[in-house]
Amino acid sequence: MNPQFTQLTLRAELQSALSKAGFSRMTPIQLQSLPELLAGKDVVAQAKTGSGKTLAFSLAMLQSLVVQASHIQGLILVPTRELANQVAEEVRKLAKDLGNVKVLTICGGEPIGPQISSLEHGAHVVVGTPGRVEEHLFKGTLDLTQVSHFTLDEADQMLEMGFVDAIENIAVYLPPARQTMMFSATYPKDIEQLSARFMQSPILVKGETET
Ligand code: ADP
Ligand code: MG
């Protein structure tokens, strides 16, 4: 059996959230990636769908989140609105014991006005689709200058959907001193190239891959 989360040096508020959610043992990809992520390394993680990737990058981000600071500290890019909602829910659940952590979804196909007012009220974490995040950056309605954790979830799908230019444009707005995490079900050549552009000596970890 895989080791338990209690073996990781996670803040107590995250350990309690994990046990309340009923998560006790790490999945293979969590076991491989979390020690590297918690050490602050850039990580490219490849593992099949359903292997628990969301929990891995969410824990790494929340471990160093400062609730008292109201600026955006985590940016998670995802390919679709459905996934944005799902990821935001999981982050909120894990963050419950940390206090009032504000997680916003910023996706295309929705009116931009309400997103602008939500952003004006401040957020700790933004989960969004690349096109709309880019649009806010160009308009000056999204401040990513203090992001410490940048995640690309379902990176292979985002590339397939043609989001590469948007991702490149977004990266320009992020501080160079940050942790970058890339999660993908597959590891094609273009993912490798993308990681070389955005990440600092990334560590490649593999869980169970698609057969
Ligand atoms: P992926 O992004 O790799 O496709 P998800 O992060 O969506 O997978 O996780 C798939 C499911 O597994 C979710 O319902 C999640 O809550 C659950 N899960 C994640 N980690 C664990 C764990 N360590 N123990 C039990 N269930 C877990
Ligand atoms: Mg996923």
C-alpha cells in the first residue's frame, strides 16, 4: 500500500482537510510528485485520467498560501469551464481549514463584466481558461505579478485546443521567481517543448500512464 499523507510535511490545516475528505493514502502520482513539489521544484507530471493530479498541485499551492495577503498567489490554467469548476471546488474543499480562501473561476463563454468586479474584490487563487485569462491581462483587469504557483492542468488538451499562444502570452505576466507545475495525461513532444520554455530544470514524474 502507498504511504499516507501524514508522512508529508504539510501544514496542519491541510492534513485536517485531507482526513475530513477521507483521503488517507497517496496515489502513485501524488507519491511521486508531492515531495518534489513541496521542495519547491518545477514538476512535469504525467499520469492517466483519474489518478489524482488535482490534489497534487492543489496541495503544493495551498501549502504556502498566505490567507492574510489578498493578492493572487495561485494561477491554474485548464482547458474547459467544466474542469475549472471542478478544480475550483477541490481547491476550496482543501482550503477550508485555512480560513477564507477566495478561489475565482475566470472562463470564456461567460460575460466578462461580473468577472472584472469579482477580481476587483480580490482573490487568492484563479482557475481559468487561457483565452479569457489572456483577455483580462490585455485589459489590465487581472494582476498576476505576485503569483507564486503556476499550474497548467491537462496541458496536452490545452495544446490540442490551440491555447499555446495564449499560454505564452500569459507567462509573460508572471514573475520569474515562481513554481511551475504541468500536469498531463500524455507526454508528447510539444509538451516537452512547452515545459522547456516555462519551467526551471523541471523534474519529470510519471504515475500510471494510459495503456
Ligand atoms: P486526474 O486529474 O488525474 O484525472 P483527479 O484529480 O480528478 O484525477 O482525481 C480523480 C478522483 O480521485 C477524484 O474524485 C479525487 O477526489 C480522487 N482522489 C484523488 N486523490 C485521492 C487519494 N489519495 N485517495 C482517494 N481518492 C483520491
Ligand atoms: Mg485532472
